[in-house]
Amino acid sequence: MVLALALSLAGSMVEANRQIEIHALQSQLLQEQSTFAVQVGTLTNLSAPSQIATKAGALHLVDPSSVTQVPSTSLDAPLPLPKFSGYALATSRTLR
């Protein structure tokens, strides 16, 4: 009888320790999920159109003055090299 009581008590202690470990792991999981959600929110804000436009303006990127439609062509035939009219001065990004 004493042996059965001791085994029962030992089993209860092991089970209690497992429950404590599970609770600790659940708390850690919730903390990690919260941190992840904050990081996702921060990165989502960085990719907002207003942020992109602000950063593009800081890099001196502007809306194009004209847009040329490229005609469709078959993907089976190789395309000729493009012909450019005029030129643009190359400036280093560090000098802008």
C-alpha cells in the first residue's frame, strides 16, 4: 500500500512538472508570436506606397515625362538590339 501511494505521488509530481513545462512553452510561444506580429507590422509600413514615394523622391527618382508602348512580338524570334536617341550623362550615386 505504501509503495502504491509512493508511486502515485511520484507520478503526480512528474505530471505536474510536465504541466509547468507546457505552460512555460505556451508563454514563450505567445511572446514569439507577438514579436513576429510587431515585425510584420513594421515591415508592412515600410512597403506602404507613401513610404516608397518618399524614398524614391530622396533618390531623385521622378515620374517619367513620356511613356513609349513597346509593341508585342513573338517569343520565338530573337529581338533586335534597341536603338537609343540621345544620351544621358552618367553620374555617380554618391555625387547626387
